[in-house]
Amino acid sequence: MELLIMAYACKTSSAKSIVGVIPYLPYSKQCKMRKRGCIVSKLLAKMMCTSGLSHIITMDLHQKEIQGFFDCPVDNLRASPFLLQYIQESIPDYRNSVIVARNPGSAKKATSYAERLRLGIAVIHGEQKESEADEVDGRNSPPTLPKSRTMDVSGGVPIHPAKEKPPINVVGDVGGRIAIMVDDLIDDVQSFVAAAEVLKDRGAYKIYVLATHGLLSQDAPRLIEDSAIDVVVVTNTIPHEIQKMQCHKIKTIDISILLAEAIRRIHNKESMSYLFKNVTLED
């Protein structure tokens, strides 16, 4: 709201252009319809454009298609070069590593990292936690009344069979190797902790978690501290100094130079293509 108020104040003061620098776009995970729910990212995009923002700089959107919600240019910067550099410079013997996708949905991102580093890939299949699409949101339609005006369908509408998720398993070899889980966002760490336990049981002797945005909400620092995860690496798109004081496993990568260069290029009307060279397609 503070951002929208400031943007509207600049708009009513006849500002030529208003550039919003939003390293982490809130509600970016709510970018698709779940059952009969609403798409919050679309609402947020319309609010920003209506308030007067003429250009937006953000980083690693949960889905890159979110850019289509905005009626103004959006530069979705990538943090993957910084994370790749950390792997190459700060992980000893990273050649003995394997990139791990926490679920099949993030396999494309993990594949992109693995191709850049010339490493193998493993995928964790089967989750203990229900996916977002399976959650009951309370929006189920009421039962049909006995005297309904709707046309009866012979045989009735077929009911979707319930999903039975297999027990959590690892597709790929992680025995005696360093496991590196990559994702765009770390908020609820319970799924990461469960995945780390499985990787540890499969023989991984060191486990890293790399992500762009480190929300680390609620008791995430304590869960990380007590888990099999050795290091959690996040960028400083979100302040997390308090979480770092509670957990010594959390490391931070500074990406301010990328945002500064993007601001400079937009202000001087220079090409932004340079900032997107040699980066992964999915990240």
C-alpha cells in the first residue's frame, strides 16, 4: 500500500515516468486459479498499473507468465548467475554434486542449473504434503436441490477419482554425493526438511538449498537448524537478518549490483538485453 500511495503521489504530481523496483513481488505464488479461487497476482498487477507505475523491475517471478498481467513493461531479472557463481566458488568439490528438484514441477529449473554446471540431476517424486491444487478451499458448490431446473444428465457427471500420491522417493543417484536443491522461494521449509531427510537416507553426505527469495517465515530458522540441511543460500531480495541470527546455516548473496545496473540502464534508456545474457531459461 505504501508503494501504491507513493506511486499515485508521483502520478498526480505529473511525474514523467515512475519505475517500481520490487525485488520480491508479493503474492506471486497465487498466479493461477485453484479450483474456484481468484488470481491474486492479476489484482496486484492492476493495482500497480492503476496507481501510476510505468515500469517495474522485479526478480525471479514464481511464474514468468505473471509479466502478462501487467499493462506496463516488466523486467524480470535473474539471480541464477549469482547462485551458479556461489556453487562454483564456495562449494568444495562441486563436481561431485547432483542438482535435485524438490518436486517434478521444479525439474525444469534443476535441469537448467545442471546443464550450466555439467552435473547430473535427481528428482524427488511423491510428497507428504498435499499440493495447492488439492487443498480444500471451502468453495465447493452446494448439493443440487431435489427440484432443480437444470437438465438431468443420463448417468450423472463422472466423479474425479481421488489422487493417491506414492511414498516419497528419489529418481536418480545421490549416494556419496553433494545434493543441491534449487528453487525460487523458501517460505515453509517443512517440505525442504522432509526432502533433505530422504536425500540423507539415500546417501547424500552434504545438502545445500539454493533459492532467490528467502521468506523463512514462522519457525523456519529453527527447523533448518535442526534438520539435515547443511547450508541454505538465499539472496537479499528480502531482509532476513533476524533469521540469520537464529540459524547459522543461512548464507546471503548480495544482488544489489544487478538491480543498480538495471535502474541505471532504464534511466539512461540503454538496452536491458545485456542483463539477460548467459542466464538459464527457466530461472
